[in-house]
Amino acid sequence: MTNRPIIAITMGDPAGVGAEVIVKALNHPEVATMCQPVVIGDARRLTLAAQLCGLSPQIRVVAEPSELNTDTDPSTINVIDPQVVPATLEWGVVSPHAGEAAYRYVAIAAQLAIAGLVQAICTAPLNKEALHAAGHQFPGHTELLAHLTGTDEVSMMLEAPGLRVVHVTTHIGILDAIDRINPALIERTVRRTHSTLRRAGIDVPRFAVCGINPHAGENGLFGRGEEADKIVPAVAQLRSEGIDVVGPLPADTLFYRARRGEFDCVVAMYHDQGHGPVKVLGLEAGVNITIGLPVVRTSVDHGTAFGIAGTGVADERSMIEALKQAVALSSR
């Protein structure tokens, strides 16, 4: 089993549920058989989280991935600990100390991935307010990892059972999103996703592009011609390149059609258009994948859940799914 990929799991905001979902996920024997996980986080916090969850793994601090055991014993959790979390940190409270820790964990994981010492990064959630309080002005993991890896542009793709959605824009206001959308951005988004899905084993990915306005503008009845100006030229160009793509289509029926199996990926124009349908299928099963990075990155599809942090009740299923996706993409 020594050919299992090494996956760096960042603990996210140490005041949130990251530590809990990690120790629960790594307690599943199937995780240890498919990868060699190494947590980038706080060993003391992981120990406390394990106690809250009624678990008793051995928390083993290592300096680098080369020190990992090659066995498949889920009772041992290997962790690289930069020791930046104060012992007095409270659960469920926004803290610049926690924001700084979350940043450091991602930075270390990015360095390891770029150096080829780990084959993928899987992230537990960070808190944007805490991240900003620590002086790191990024909207979230996606933009932070793009910065750390020197990547000019990336895309966010969400996966849930029966549905896959990539976003043309993400963490910006709706008016700014409409201004930013243009044919070239849509084309780059679809090309990046096309490459990723082929790497994931889908030989001929089928894309459907959402309209911006209700009913995809209904031939100019709604909106100011955004579909004709921004989307139609992009779809025509992509089709000329041999990519299987249709649109713009009304978003109110498109997600239903995709879930029914007509398309492999929906191209959403803005954050809530794509996030809503995925999250209604269940946060516990969703996975966030960053497309366009020079490294593989997947993530849970939920936040820090400060309201339940420190109670031991957080659901680990999204973390398990994110690890599975990390293994699948890194192996290809």
C-alpha cells in the first residue's frame, strides 16, 4: 500500500469544526487504505477534538511527509504542527489568532504540494472574517491558493450526488459579477473544467451553460442583452473547438436536467446561482474542487459551523468525499 498518495489535510480555522471532521474522517478505515493523510494543523486541538468525538487516536507530530508511517492504521494521525494556536483559543469565536493559523496551514500545504512532497491538498473550512482579521485579505481558500501558487486565474467547481457545477464568478457582488462576465472568461472556465473532467475519467464531458437573466433572457425580453453579448459567442467558440457545450439555458430547469443525467457539468454565472442547487442536495455530501491550480485541491462544502464547534456533533461525510476526490484526481 506504499503507492497510496500523500494527501495534506489543512485543519482550517482551529475555532471551527475542522479538527472534529478530520479526526472523524480519519477514523474510517477506508480513508487509510486509499491514501496517506498528513494533517497540517494543531496537534493539541486535534487531541481535544478527538476527545469531544469519543475517539482516542494517537496524534503523532512529524516534521515533513517523509516521516509518515506506511501502514494503514487509522488509530494514528500524523500532523505537521507549526504551533501557532494559543491554548486559550475558544471554540466558535472569530479570532485573528485562528485566522493566522488557518493561513499558515494552507501556506505550508501549498509549499509541500508545489515541491511534490504531497500529491493533493484537502482543506477543512476557514473563516473569512478571522482570515481578514489576521491581515490576509482573501475572499476564501480558492483565491488564497491561487495567490500562494502564483496562479492568475482559477475556477470553483462543486460536486454533489448527481450534480457538478463550475462557476464563472464566485465571491463578488451580483452587479460586479455581471460586469465581469465576458465571452473570454466563460471560455477559459469551460476549457479548464473540460481538462479536469477528462483527467477525472470523463472522456467527452457534456456542458450546459446557465443564462444570466430569468429564462436565459427569453430572446431579449429580460435583461439588457447579456446572453447575446456575453454567453452566445463563448458557446459558439467552444463548440468550434470540439467541446460539447450548449446554452445559454434557463437556470430554473437546467439543474433538474443535469441531475437527470443530461449533462456532466453546469456552468453557473455567479455564486448563488451555482451554490444553491448543490447545497440543497446536502452539505454532508458536497465537495469543492479548485480548477486551474498547479496542484490538486479539494475541500469540504461547508463552513466553520461556529454554532456547533466544540460539541463533537459535526458531520464528517463531506470530508470523506473530499478525500476521495483528492485521491481520484491525484492518481490521474
